[in-house]
Amino acid sequence: MEQPNKAQWQELYEAAIAFQQAAPWEWMANEDIFAVVSPVNAETGYCSILGNGGEEFGLSIFLGDAGLRRLVALIEEQKDDDDATAAIMTPGLVFLLANRSELDEEDRKIINSLGLSFRGKNAWPLFRSQRPGYAPWFLERDEVIYLTATLRQALEIAGRVKDGSLDLRQNLTRGKVITRYSTENGRQERWDILRLGYLDDFDRREPLGAADEAALLLLSKRTKQRSGSWELDIFVAPARIGPPGSRPYHPLCFMAVERESGLVVQMNMTAPWLKASEKQEEVIRLLEKSETLPEEIRVGSQGKRALLEPIARALGMRLRVSRLRLLEDAKASLYEYLSGHKK
């Protein structure tokens, strides 16, 4: 992990101040998507200028394919029970104009070292990195360089939108997004159109592995009895795990509640970076620990249904999508406990 030097921080804050003074949110909305390719590693970030709603001011950068899917879902207001988890698992960078009280001591040290001063509400630059499963954290060197370049390109794009020479929404409705990038030859800026065809592959499913099929076969033979109904969810917990001074992460929680009694019958926490097949393995482990298999499992979204469908089919269980009222209560109790506010 390479830390930014003073000159790199200086350039970032200068770009942020220019962005703040231009106030592009006065004529641009969150759905005015554009993209900037990183000059460091060529990763594409999909950008949304914040502030048109009068609440948060700044710039959000959603990184890669996962970031684009999340941004489009937010714009189209595609919300489900996975929304909080999706936010934590989406890679990105963010620049916000915050209040001084929202800054960490590390932020204030950098500002003081640069001889800068800010006053008033929503006047203090705040920069954070979001990596899948991790808590928001301070920027590393490459992220500072990329965010600096993106803020500058955002002002270029905002200027074109303001003078009427660019219509970002028209390009989005055609399945494309304007992408700003630097050429290698002389680093001259050029415009390009990036197609979004890969969005069609969003619902790709991973088949069960041979080991999982064998485990399900043994489980089916071992546990013939079926009784009751479970509510089951997989979600990122609000707890932060990690040694002091390092980037903390949020554990992934697997929880099952028996609907008749309302009791949590199974729960486990893992690292948050599991693939779909690894999540299926964890669900199988929960079932293996249960003396009696449920006749039915209820989940809160179509995505969870797709994940559990091979397991339910192999074990002869019904699988339904519904509101998980009892599990929501159990989850709220868990959140309260983890946040240190037990009743």
C-alpha cells in the first residue's frame, strides 16, 4: 500500500476546490452518468455528480462492471432486501463536501499540512475508498491520482453539458455512456463511446459443484424428516473486523429463523468475498447442522431464490420469495447488539 505524497494531496484538494466553486450540481443531476478511465490502471469508473437533490454534494465513482450495475440500479430505483449489502460490496471512490465534524483526525492532519482552511456547512472535502466488503477507508496513492483526474474531467464534461454541446442522458438511453480517457501519445484528451452490452449478463448463475451435489445427496439420505418453514437471508453485517490501523471489513452473515417459533435456528459469519458457489456451500453447512430440515425456505429476493434453488430442488423443499418479517426482527436485534446499543 503506497501512500500519497504531499504534492499528490495538494493536486487532489485543488481539484476538489475547483469542483466546489464550479458547483456543477446546479445544472447536473445524479442520473447524468459519464465515465473516466483511470490513468493508473485503466479501470473504468462510472461517475455521478451529487448535489442536485440538495442533500449530499460531491462526486461518486462506481468502479468496473459491478459499479455500473449498482449505479444503474440506483438511478432506476431498483431496490430490494439486498440494497444495504449491495452498497457495501460495490467498489468505488467518493468525494463529499462535508461538515468538519464528519472528518477523521487523519483528514484534518492532511488539510493542516497543506495550509488549507474551510468554513461553513458542507465545505470540507472528504475523500473515501470503498472496496467490496470493507468499510470506507482513506485513499491510497493510486486512488488519489485517479480521483484527481476524475474531478478534472468531471468539470470538463459539466462545462459541455452546461453549454449544450453534450447530452449525457440521451447517450444513456441508447445503452451507451460517454467515457473520458487519456491517450498514451502525448496524453491528449479524447472522447469515446463505451457500449454497455454486458449488462445483459447480470443474471448469470453458477452451477453447483460436484462436492456440493455429493453433500446434498448425503444430507437428503441422512435427514428424511421435513418440518416447518425457515426464513433465510444472507447479508453483510454492520460490524467492523480487523486489526487496529488496518482497513476493517464487514462479515457476511447467514441467518435462518424458524417461522413458527420466531427463533434463530442457524447463523454463521464468514468473510464477505464469497462467490455464489461458496455461499451455497455455507447454506448447505447450515442445513447439515440442523436436526430437521424445513419443508419450506423463504427468501427476500429473486437473487437469493436463484442462489438457493439448486439446493432446494435437490432436497425436495419448497422455495418462496416473501417479506421476511421475523428475520427482519432478528436482524434488527443483531444490528443493535453489534452497534453496542443492547437494550
